[in-house]
Amino acid sequence: MKKGKTKLTREDAERLFAGLSGGSARVSSRPENPFEAGAFEAVKRVDDEAGLWKDNLITLPAAIELPAGYESVSRMRDAMVRAWRVRWVREGKNEVVTEFPEGWTAVRPENGPIALRDPSGVVRALYGWAADAELKILPRYLVESQANSSSGLGSLLVRDRGNGQILERSSTWSAQTGTHHPDWIRLSAWLDSRYPAHRDPLRYWDDCEENLRN
């Protein structure tokens, strides 16, 4: 009698759980594997926030001195994203926190404006620290004034700021400087003929040209 009753109970139990697969039973809503992907979502968010505070975060003025050909600050920022591969992280009333590629730095001297330098140390932009400061992005090629301290006269030269090389210089020294110098028109025409887009500060730099192509 005991054997028959035991056999009947086992058969009843088998019918009760018939149709349930062994892997479908779950006793709680917690993940069975505590190391599956969902368990690390909170940790990843913390890592992302911590990753914002890196050496290549640089605070710039919100205002930008617009070069010829750029009609608004938003257009200029879009061009900077393409040419410099920067990322706008956070914007305030007068400043914006920007993530630059590795190696870019902002150097603040004791006197004068802050210099934004690329990984090779070349100054690519200047800006002050006042509330109404503007970011001035510098071109690679420009006409510079050169003064002679002994005579008080000045000349002009065309410099490649990417490598410091002097490409052309004026043939005369004059008491007049800048755009009033007798050779200003000649050197400006020389620069226009060889680098027609030189007024765009995001052109001709090696990194900018490579980024704009890709």
C-alpha cells in the first residue's frame, strides 16, 4: 500500500509541473548573473562623468571674433568642430567648456592674453579673461611688422606660423608701419596669390586640412 501511494504522488507531481522548462523558473526579478551588462550601467555613468574632467578640457570665451566668411558664432563653432575636432561640453553666460584633442593647452602668462596652443606649441588663438572677452583665432600665414630698435624704422615680412619660416620680406625700411608701410600692398598681394584662403584661420594648418578631408 505504501508503494502504490508513493508512486501516485510522484505521478501527480510530474503532471503538475508538466510543460514547464527547467530554465524558465525564476524566484525574483534580480539578474541571475550579477556580472551581466546591466549591472555595470551605473558604474559606466560615473566613469563618463569622471572622464569629463581631463587635462584637455579648456574654458574659452563664449564670444568669438568672426573672421571674414563666417556670419555667426554658431557657424564658426561648427567649423571649429570639423577642423579642430573639438567638442562643446558645457556653456555658461560668458564662457564655454571645450574638450580638445590630446596635447592642446591654454597658457596664461603673467601679462597679456591667454594663448591657446596646439600639441606642437604653436599659438592658434588668443583670448582675455574678462567677462566680455572674445576668442581670436589666428591664421597660419600673415603679414607681420618687424621693428629695428636701433634705427626706429620698420619692415614687413610674411611668416609661416606653422614652422616659423619667413616666406617673403619687404625691401625697404620705413618709419611707417602696418598697413601704412610702402610694401604692405605688395606683400599682401604676394600672400593672396599663393594662399588665397589665408584669411580663414582654419585653413592650411596640417591638422585642419586632414580633418576637413576626413
